Amino acid sequence: DIQMTQSPSSLSASVGDRVTITCRASQSISSYLNWYQQKPGKAPKLLIYAASSLQSGVPSRFSGSGSGTDFTLTISSLQPEDFATYYCQQSYSTSITFGQGTRLEIK
Amino acid sequence: QVQLQESGPGLVKPSGTLSLTCAVSGGSISSSNWWSWVRQPPGKGLEWIGEIYHSGSTNYNPSLKSRVTISVDKSKNQFSLKLSSVTAADTAVYYCARFDARPGGYYMDVWGKGTTVTVSS
């Protein structure tokens, strides 16, 4: 299996801050990397697919970058509704794997 | 737009078989999509269980493969999950999801709301 490692595991930030979350794959996955946002008691929501493509309806303050093994999710100016847990997920392999998640909390 | 709805027993006895169904509405299960199951134990992260195409082709998580069967019922526009020999470690929220694809990307863009399954006697 391809292992996905996110950092940090948790993060405290304030409204208006710029935040970056990192995801590293145990082997090259090209650009087959997606980012999801999950709020408590809710299903995950797709934010970014193919490493850098913004899903329809997702605010432009979210952006993704990277290829190969190293990827980032950036939120340019945190809004109150952005406090949630974020997961990366690789779809390069037929055995799909997720990162362990990054919990974004209000400072 | 496509919507997914999970259903099934909320309580399963240890050593028994967990059975869930995902009903697809607003679209056809025979479209060019794969259909997936993902679970999330209480307070933990997401784990992909497996996926199925309308032809019946499947891919499973290697760690669960010996216990998992995913099937499709095109006449009912739904797909199902069976997980055998369950233990307390299989207690989780189970989600069904649709995989879509664009050049360079393959992602889960539609999710059900999830259903909680508890394994307990």
C-alpha cells in the first residue's frame, strides 16, 4: 500500500490566517492526490482533485499544489466555516489510501 | 444531481456479517463511475473499503479483502457491502461514495450521509 502522511496532525489558527497542510506519499503518485474537508458528524467533502484542481463550488481561497510525493493544501484566508479536519487521499494505486487527517482548530 | 443513501442494521453481533446497501438516486449506477465504501471508526480517520463498477469488477482494501464482498444490483440502482466475521474494531460510520474521473484525477465527489454500525453482543 501507498502510505500517506499528513503534517501537522493538528493546527491552531485564527480567522484571516494563511494555513498550509502538507501531505507526503511513500512513493510517487504523480498528481493523483485529492483533498477533502470533514466537519463533525458530516460526510467528507471534496475540495481539490488531481492535486491542484478546485472542485466546483469550492471557494477560491482553497488551493492545492504538488506532484510526485509532496503536496500541499493552502487556505489563503481562514474563514470561520473552515475549521474542520482535512484529509489527503491518493488514487494512483487501485488500493486507495487516506492520510491520517489534520485537525484545524480555532486559536 | 446524484444522491447516495446508506441503509442497513445499526447493530451487528460479533462474528456476524455486516450488510449495508447504498441507493443511488438522480443518476444511473450504470454510468461510467466506480462506486465505493469508506468507513470511519469513532474518533479516527477515513479507511477505504473497496469499490465496484456496474460490470461487477471490484477492487478491495488488501487489509479487508478476505472479509469483504461488494456487489451491484442494476435493477434496483444500488450497490451493497458485506463484511464478515466482524469484531468491535469494525464499529464505524460507513459511507458510500461515487468515484468520478477527469484527466489526471480520480476522486470521490458524491458521498452519502453515512450510517453508524456498532458491533456488540
